[in-house]
Amino acid sequence: MGNSDFYKEKEQVASFMKRLYERHLTTASGGNISLRLNDDLFCITPSAIDKGNLKPEQIAIVGFNGKNYTPELPLSIETEMHKKILLARGDRKAVVHAHPTYACAFATASKCSLTTRLTAEAYYILGDITTVPYKLMGTNDLATIVASYIKNYEVLLMENHGAVAVGNDLLRAFDCMELLERAAVMNIIAKNIDGAKELNEEQLDAIIKMR
């Protein structure tokens, strides 16, 4: 498969990966983004290439059958996870996996959890979130458990690892990840000021009806 195939889509993936890095939501070597191309293919950021300086021709194309159609590119170790997420969520086109600092702090915490119920925007876009039990990164075990959880969520924390978000397009998935990090910061600040005041059930129900 040539560099010109799905160039626009690969350009978008590279651009959003750069934004993810510039927003300090991941590191030069961490995180990955994928985008469904059609019923048979998706593209994904590669491994071992600077995530803050990706070019469209460095975005790999993979089949849902597992075949790498760009064998000259090293696949991300989380390719299987992205594949299984996209298969589990046929209603979503994009997946963003990152390591946002404050959100990841909650993924390592044993006595507190991250709530999205502090602001209407966070709850409207993200809904509730949960934390997936720890599995070793890059393994089929991780891919399988994340795919099973993502059926019911837009965003997940991954215990002692990171976060993953899905969206109808790349902007939505990116926005979910960015909003998750902002929600995490707000959780920490509010709990240290005078305790966090969550929206009540009536207010939450009204937000749900707006979706």
C-alpha cells in the first residue's frame, strides 16, 4: 500500500498526535491514535517514532484481520487494543490512547476516584468513567479487557497505565482526552479547597436528556 493511500486520514492522525504531545497529554514515545478507514482497515500511529513530529507517511495501515499493510513501519504495541476497541465500538471511528498526568494519577490512586460530575460539560461529553483493572501494556489481555469495558464508556482509565477515549471522529476523541485531564485537575483542586460539590441526580438527568 503506497504513501498516497488514505493520505488525508493519515495527515489528520499525525496532526492530532502532535496536538496530543503539545498539550502535554503524552510523551514523545508514549500514546497512540487510530482511525477507522473503512470496514476492513484502520490506520494507527507507529512505534519508536517521535510522536511530536509525525508525518502522514509514517502512519501505519492495518487490517481488522491483523495484517500490516505498511510492513516498513513498526506497529504500536497497542495495535491489538485499538483493533479490538474499534471492533467493539462499531459506532465510533477514532481511538486516542494517552498518558495525561493528572488523570493517570487517579489511575494509580487506591483511595480516591475521578468523577466527571463536577461540571455539566464534563458529564455531558464524557458521561461516567471507570478504571480498567491492570494488565501488562501491549498484551492481548489488556486489549481484551479494555475492549470489553469500552462498550459502555466513552473514556476509560487504565490502572497504573493511562487512559483511552473513543469518538465519532478524531476531534471528539481528542476532546474527550483533553476534557478528562481537565476534569482530573478540577477534582484535585476542588477536593483540596473545600471538598468537591457534585451535580445532583436531577441536574444529571437533565444533562442526559440533552445528549
